[in-house]
Amino acid sequence: MATKNKSIGKSQETKRVPGRKFPLKFVSILLGVVLSITAVVSAGYAVRSADFLRVKHLYLEGNNHLNNMEILRLLNVKGKNMLIMNSELLSRRLLASPWTKSVMLRKELPGTLIIKISEKDPVAILKKGNDQYYLDDKGVLLEKIEKAGPVLPVITLDNSNKDALDEALKLSDALSKNAQTRGKAVEIQGTRPEDIAMRINNTLVLMGFGQYDDKIASYLSLKDEIVRRSIPVEYIDVRFANRLIVKTSKQES
């Protein structure tokens, strides 16, 4: 019995391997992502280059010693984009000046930057050779004095001795707080804290260190009497509690 061939009379079909097809939904999502990124990049560029965001107006407040040109040089913000401006960096630039105590920045659209500066107050004048410098309450040199300014105590000691300088600054602060000595011409001298002295009204007053409010009060309690009686004085010593020493000078005959 002959075996039947199932393929007789029919040609065999060749099977084709289908290519990889991406679902339409995936393609749509990918296209959307690309368009979104393009839009964000374009918007970012537009914002960075937007004219209304560039600094056109700069308002300064509180700068008495720092001049406007110096501030503009330190900031370098003219024409810069306010949106990407680093306020902390700008503050650090201004704080690089010894005069600057604190800084507050405010941005206002369109194109306005407001800067409020709080400056240090000089508390004394340091004399170094023929030059004089303003000092803050920490002993930092603020500026070389080029023209006459406020009357402040003049410190003539070597500022390399930090302990002595700290005491001189404390004495200067006490003199400024006392209504009778504020604004008077005073020279503060000494090589060590215990040697601190001041020359006021052509009188040498040995102060030592510490308790300057009480010592100034002791000096003032004697001053008027000495002047009234025309007593020639070499020095007044107020270094010791509950004891005042007045060393009279010998008058030439």
C-alpha cells in the first residue's frame, strides 16, 4: 500500500521572520520627551538672555566709607542676569572690605538690585610711624587716614602686642562712652597690658589694665581740683583700687 504524501499538489510556503516594530504609544512618549527637553532648553536660554532680568539699576544704602565706584568694582553685576545671580557670592565680595559688617541684597523686577550695607564704626586711631589708620573694635585696620575725620583716641603702642592692643581698645571704648571724655584728644600708650596709660589734657594718667570705667571716673574726680588749684602734675596713678596717687612735678625756680 503506497504511503500518501501530504505535500503532493501543494507548494511549500517560506516563513519570513518579522522585523522589530515599536508600539505607537512608545514612539509618542519618546517624541513627547524630546520635545519637552527642547522646550525646556529653549525656555532656559530665553530666560537667561531676557533683557528684563538683567541688572540695569543698582541702589546702595548705608555706605558711608565705601564709595559707590568701589562697590561696583567688588560686585561686577552690571548687565548680569538676576535669576542666576548668586547672592551669597555677592555678599562675600562686599564683606571682603574691612569696612563692611553685614550685607542685605534684594532683587526687584525689572532689573533692579538693592543693596543695604552696614559698616563698622572706627573706635580708635592707630599711629604707625608718620601714618595713622582707623581701627575697629577688634583691632582691624580699616583705612589709612588721608584727611581729618572724627576725633578718636590715638593709640601709639605697637599693634603686634595683641594683649596690649586689646586693652587699649577697651580703654578707647570706655572713653567714648563717657560724656566727659568723649571727643577729647587722648593718646593711649604702653608696651604691655599692665603698662597702659593715657595722656589727656596734657596730663599722663597711669591706667593699668581693666576696670576702665571706674578708673576714668577716679581721674575725673581729681581733674577739676588739680586745674582749680593749678597743681603741676607729673602723672596721676589710678591703677589701684581705693588708692589714687598724684605725683607732682618740680617747678623750676
